[in-house]
Amino acid sequence: MEILNFALMSAGSLFAIINPLAAVPTFFAMTPDNTEAERVRMARTACFTATGVLIVFAATGNTLFSVFGITIAAFQMAGGLLLLLVSLDNLRAKRSGVQETEEEKIEGIAKADISITPLAIPMLSGPGAITTAILLESRAKNLVYDGVLFLLFLLVGFASYLIFRIAIKKAPKINPIAMNITTRLMGLMLAATAVQFIIDGAKKAFFH
């Protein structure tokens, strides 16, 4: 039961912070002259790349902490605050500046291929998503938990690709109101996850 709770919390957190639904309008704005096939290819490459980035950082995060002398408690509190900022923008149905800046969006419009930058990095796997991946890995108790988490990285990456693919095929039928409602709900979930990370970090720092 505990591992199921971990899986559900991890899946919800990852999907909420990556938030491919909110990235779809920006993706369309940056690819106005691309064909459907080109858009699908870029989305596939971006989701594959973003998944790889999150896996690498989750696998090496604890090592990086030890090199720089950072405690997991400090990272949990700092990461929780970062995610809280992202969630507040999501609650207003906005893409956070942590995920993409206006300059990166403009740069993407000028590029012929946006799959690696800015779509994969930083839109899908930016600081917020990387922080979430490392924090979730810090909560994995053993190899079974690690296996579940890395499987979730793959599943969320695949789900993100499917969302882009469906959006590309059904672009004229996308309801902006429904997308805004979904973004706000994911923002609420992300806010709760952020607060939990802060609480966990405070407990480790002050009560252990």
C-alpha cells in the first residue's frame, strides 16, 4: 500500500510539473509553418529527450548533493518553494517563468526545429521538473521504489507525447476553457506536493 501511495504521488507530481497540456498552445505558436508530420516528430524527440534528462538527474542527484555539500533537507525545502511558485502560476492557468521565459518562446518561434530547445529543455524538463525528479528519488526507500519511479518517468514521457500527438491531430477542436481548468487542477496538486516537500525537509532539518 505504501509503494502504491508513492507511485500515485510521484505520477501526479511529475505530470503536474511537466504539464504538457499547458505547453501545447506555446508549441503551436512556435511551429506555425511546420507540417503535421514535422510537429509529431518534434514532439516525439522532445518528450524522449525530456524523459532522459529527468532520469539522469534523478540518478545522479544525491551524488551532486554530496559533491557540493548540500543536504537533502535543504534541497527539499528549496525545491518545495520552487514548485510552489510554479503551482501558483498554474492556478492562474499560466505557464510559469520557471518553465519557459518569453525570450525562450520568441527564440523558439524563430527556430526551424524546437524539439531539443526550448521544447524539451526547459519547457518540459526545466528546473521545476528536474527538482521534482531529484526530490522524488530522495523519497525512494529501496530498489523497488527506484524501479517504480524510473518506470513512471517513461510513462509520463509517453503520456506527454500522446497528448502532443492528439493535440496536433485535433488542434481545431481543443477547448481552451477545458485546458485552463485542467491546468488549475494540476496547479493545486502541485501546490500540495510542494508543501509536503517543504514539511519533509523541515522535519529532517529540525527534528532528526
